[in-house]
Amino acid sequence: MKMQPAMIHRAAPRRAMVPPPPYDRWLIFCLVSIVGLGLLMVASASIVVSDQQLHQPFYYLYKQLVFLIIGIVLGTIVVQFEIEVWEKMGGVLLIGVMFLLAVVLFPGIGHSVNGSMRWIGMGIFGIQVSELAKFAFVIYLAGYLVRYNEDLQTSFLGFLKPMALLGVIAVLLLKEPDFGAVVVIMSTTLGMMFLAGVRLRNFVALLSIVMVGMSVLAISAPYRLHRLTSFLNPWANPFSSGYQLTQSLIAFGRGGWFGVGLGKSIQKLFYLPEAHTDFLFAVIAEELGLIGMLVIVALFSFLVLRIFVIGRKAQRLGQHFAGFVAYGFGLWIAIQFAVSIGVNSGLLPTKGLTLPLMSYGGSSLLVNCITIAVLLRIDYENRMIALGLR
């Protein structure tokens, strides 16, 4: 009888253990897409103005690239700091920013651009203090919400304390003046307090106080009242108070579904002021059309969603400060993005707010890079805690 060869059983090869990525890959992809599109559109929107004024068509693009490189270097350093460090530094950051907001108002220190004293000059660069104020107040408020969470839920006085500090910052910002930054910081503050579980009746009372206060501020200065009334019908004065908005609306109208093509905008040819900063979205609408606008909106919506997912995960892991910081940064980006689009499309009064991570502006880009670095650190610590490595 012929013997059958013995069956040789070989153990299946073990799959190599692949460690999970330290950061959210979709978040990184979204950020790279937004920043890349921003550089492309800044180059397109500024090329003619840059060539005419500075005889260098890509001056603003090169300068934005320099700020981006500096921002990436700063972000690489910041991402090494544990989140606990920011929690301890919240009060110091707030005091420092309030000092800078006061200092910037002094002639010789503060640098005026278009009638607003918002920058502290540092050689060929300038720091816009309001951008630092947004960052610092989110960090401070996140720490306050953790330390006094019980008072916030039981006492009306509990959330009046941070509002008093916010009032001081708002007064200093309005002295510059920078009403847009006040709107963003106040809206972000209200959103963070709501997410912290403030009692609904107290929140409604606080919201009412803020709305009344902002309404008074809006009509207290003639130029702000003029903006509030002129945006409702910019075509009534298309060559004076309504000029900027009418030119922006023309850009939207010319864009149609697919746009006139990259680099082919007419409105950026000295018709639309601040085309590469405050009104970059209007150039996007003209050159890339409705499809391009929807892509930008989708990218920012996904970015904010991922940030909120990071914040929610941090809170589930017991990292409440990190969670509130993520919520605050997500609200800040979402509110500023929504206001910028609203201003460009005529849904909101004209004010100086840029598209986060896209519009030209060194201070905004640097602070945004630091903000993203903090968010990446939160995400990293979430993953390490989930794996039991912290």
C-alpha cells in the first residue's frame, strides 16, 4: 500500500503589527488642500496689483510662502508641548495679549493701515494683535470652563466673570477699531459656554445682553452704522459706500457655475479692493464659479467636523481642557469662515475678516499654524491615551 505523504501544516504568517498613525490623516489632507488652494488663489488675486505697485507679480505669494514656512516651523515646535502647558499658561497669555492690545494704540508703536491701528511693527513684518487675542482667549476660557464648570451651571455670576474680561478686550479692540474680531471672539465665547453646559435660561439672558451690547456698539460709531445700512442696498451708492460690495457681487455674478477660469478674473484688476485679503472669496467665486465655492465650503465644513470629533474624543477620555480648546478653535474657524463668506456675498455688513488659512496675511497665517499645531497635539494625546500609553 502506497503511503500518502504526510500533510504539512504551516502556520499562517503573522500580520505585521502596524501602529496607528499619530495624527488624523483626513485632517492633514483637508488642511493641505485648503492651504494649497489658498496659495493658488492669493497668487491669482494679487498678481496684477503686485506687478503694478511693486514690479514683482508674485510678491504677495512669495511673502505668504515665507510666513507659511515660518508657521510650519513654529507649529513643529508648538506640537511638542503637552496640552497641560497651555492650561497653565492661559492666564499669562491673556494678560500678555491685553497688554499688547493697549500698547498697539500708542503712536510710534502701533502701525496704522487703512485707518485702523491693529499692527505692531517689527521691521518689515507686523503682528496683528487681534489674531493673538482670539487664540489667547480660547485657551484662557477653556481653562476657566474646566475650573469653574459647577459655578457655570448653577450661578449666573459664574459666567459673568469671563464676560467682564471679554468686555475689556472688546473695548480695546474697538479702539483700533476692529469690530470684526469682536464679533468672532464674542460668538466663539458664547458657543464654548453653551457646549460647557450653561443653564439655558442663563445662556439666553447672557445672549440677550451680548446682542444688545453689540447692537449698541454697532450704531455708536457713524462708520459702523453707515456700513450696516449701506450693505442692505449697496446699489444705492455703487461708487461710494456700496462700492466694495457691488464689485464683489459683480464677481459672484460673473462666476456662474464653473467660473471664468483661473487667473481670468476682471474684478481683481483694481476694481475690487482687498481682493487677496478680505475679498478673496469673491475672486474664488469669479474664477472657479459655484463648483469652486462648494469645494471650499465642503473642505472647511469637513475641517471643522474633524476638529469637533477631536474635541469630543478628548472629553470622552476625560481631557476636558483639551476638549474645550478644540471646540473653541473649531468654532473660531467656522464663525470667521461663515462671516467672511457672508461679507463677500452681501449677507453681512462689510468688515475686515479674512478667510482662515487662505487669505493673504502673515499674522493670521502664523496664528492659524500654531492653532493647528495645538489641535494636532490634542489628537496625538487622544490616541496615546486610547492606546494606554499615557
